[in-house]
Amino acid sequence: MAEDNKDQWEEMLRAIMGDSADEVIRSMKDSGMDPSALGMAISPDQMNAVTAQLRAMLGSSGEGPVNWKIAEEVARDTIIRSHMDSLSGTEGDKIRSALSVASLWLDAVTDINPTSGPNLAWTRLDWIAHSLPTFRKLLDPLGSNINRAFSDVMKQQMGHLPSDMAGMLGDPATLMAGLVSSFLGMQYGGALAQLAISSFGTADIGVPLMEGSSAALVGANVSDFASDLEVSDDDVRMYIAVREAAAARLFASVPWLRSRIIDTVAEFARGIEIDMQSIEDQARSFDFSNPEALQGMDFTGVFSMEQSEAQKDALARLEHILSLIEGWVAAVSARAVLAYIPSAVALREMFARRNATSHPAKAVWGVQLGVDLTPRHLRAATSFWERAARERGDAGRDQLWSHPDLLPTLENLENPDSFFSPEAAAIESELDSFLAELLDGGTDDSSSKATGE
């Protein structure tokens, strides 16, 4: 039995290191280290499963810091195995109709132009297919710096090995990059699947994951949410459609908004450092006898708890802009549905609870970045936009999105009087006029909408 265990572990090392494994095994034996003592014996079937998975991971790392091929496979397989849904023609028609009606309702409460693309009805697999490209743009900077940090750590650790053994392992940065790329692919694929199961439309995490100017809803997710409520399915569908259409309008009409979020995530990622204790804890508890353990590797807890001032600033700005977006969507949607949906107030409260507990955004911002979109900030942002509409009208409220410098600060949300005071209004009016001249190139087309064409 001991001999079988020894052979199994040697095969495992060969699966990981390829041709270099024999020299590493020989060096381990010369130093008195027994590979078979590294863990419990495992069955041939288990060994085959683990080695096959390792070969697949390391043999298909692809290009870039994250293995997005693995990410897509994990996301799709998760849906197919456990959360497969379908979309009938009738359900698709209901969704597209709801989005069309939602656009008409929004016309009465916002000056921001409607989307120019078609309204779409999706399954969960459709959501993954349409969302993956932007999801990749969003998390690639994070994955790149996680990979860089792990490679740096690997180089440091290799410095403690005997020179002959370190040489056998080849380039530590390349070795670690392949492993981390695969593990990140698994982790991000799991997050993508979680979003596909819980997202209603394109912008549930605060930034639209679909390219283009369209609104879309995932029929199964809307139906699942409605089934737990004492509200008609039609009312729930319409309320969600209005929120989706509002978010789609905002991002389609404010060209700097999407890039601002992605750039801020990248800014945070540049300062990532790795907590070695977390890595060592995971390594000690890793169970090579269980192939599924490979997917259990968790990189969300390996960030150093000590964030730089630049990172803290980036996170604060990200949290703030996401709060402003959600607050605007909530305020505009609430007004749009008030005259049409009897249960509008109850639905608004249900969404507020969802934001505080099970919002899909937590799968990205909370888990991957540590951003806490607290209900306090969301409520403050919603209240701000409601007051802006009362004091300046819909056009004046929406005009604030024409440039990031016009938006309220966190201090303004906490003390709205500081934003709406006559002095502040005068300064903002001057800035608004200057920006209008700068952006419009001196044109006087007053017929175009505030943030539209």
C-alpha cells in the first residue's frame, strides 16, 4: 500500500511539473523526503481525476492573467447542471412588451433619451454569453494584479530553496501564472454563474455587462423573484422592467460612466498585495484526494488587509458612483410606476431589502473587491435625486450626469443643503455653462436632451 501511495504522489508531481518532476522527485529522495508521506492514500480513480484536471488546467491556460476559457466553462456548466432554464415564446413576448411599456412610462419622468437597440428576453445561458466580454474587462485588471502578486511571492519563496531544486522548477513566475490563471478562471466563472442565477437584467451590479444600447431581462430570474412575493407576476415584471430600462438609458446616454467604473476598479487593482498567511492556510488544508478541492481554492481572502491610501480612495470613489447610479435608478423608477402599479411602494421596499441582503452586486463588489454598498449610502443617494427633481426639475436633475464634476460628493449626500444652497447653485451654474460650451463646441442646439444627443 505504501508503494502504491508513493507511485500516486510521483504521478501527481509529474502531472504538475511535467519533465521536471523526475529531477524534483530524485532531489526529494536524496534529501530524505518521502512524497508518499505528504498525504493519505487515494484511489486510482481519484488520482486519474485529479491529474486529468491538473493537466487540463495547466494545458489550456490561454492568454492573459485569467483563464477565461475555464471561467466560461465553469459558469455554463453550473447553469446546465443545477439551474437550467428555458424561455417560451409567450414569456419572451411578455418581457419585450414590458420593456417597451417601461420606456413610455420613463419618458414622463426623465429627460435622458431611450435606448436605441432592441428589447431582449434572455435565458441564464444567454445572460452569460452577452455579459462575459464586459465581465472580463471589469475583472481582468484585478486578476492581472493578483497573478502578479502571487508570482512575486513565488519568486521570494524560491529564494529559500536549494539552488539545484529551484532550477528544476523553471521560471517560478511562469509556473505560478499558469496555476493562478486557472484558479482565477474557476473563481470568476463561479461568480459569473451566481450573477446569471440572480440578475434580472443587464445592469444589476451597477454597470451594464452587455455591450450596446439595449435593455434585457432574464425571464426565469424575474419569475423566481415574483414567486416569493404576494404581488402579481405582471406587476413584478413591470417594476423590474422599468428599473432595467432606466439603468440602460443612463449608461447609453452618459458615455463616461461605464469607463469610469472600469478604470476605478483597475486603479484599485494596481495596489494589490498578497497575505501569505492566507495562502499557507489554504495549502495546509488542501485535499489532493478530492478533485473538487481544486475548485474550492478561494482567492477572495488572500488580499492584504492593509490597503494603501490610493486603494482606499479608489474604493470610496467606486462605492460612491455605484450608490449614485442605484439611487438615480430607484428614484426615477419609483416615480415612473407610481400611477400604474398599485403595489409600487411595497415593491420599492422589497428592492431596498434586496440591496441590503442578497443583491447580485455583492458577488462582484462585496466578494471580489470588498466594497460595501451600504443601504445608508443608497438611501442618501435616492433622497438626493428626489430632491434634485423637486428643486430643479427632471431636466436639471439629469443634467448633473453630463460631467462627473457636476455630481454630488459624499459630503453632499450626507448634507444635501450644501449642494442646493444658492451659493453652490450659482457656482454649479457657471461650471455647467462652461462645460456646455466646451462639450458642445459653441453650438446652441437647445432642442437636444440634457445628456442625450
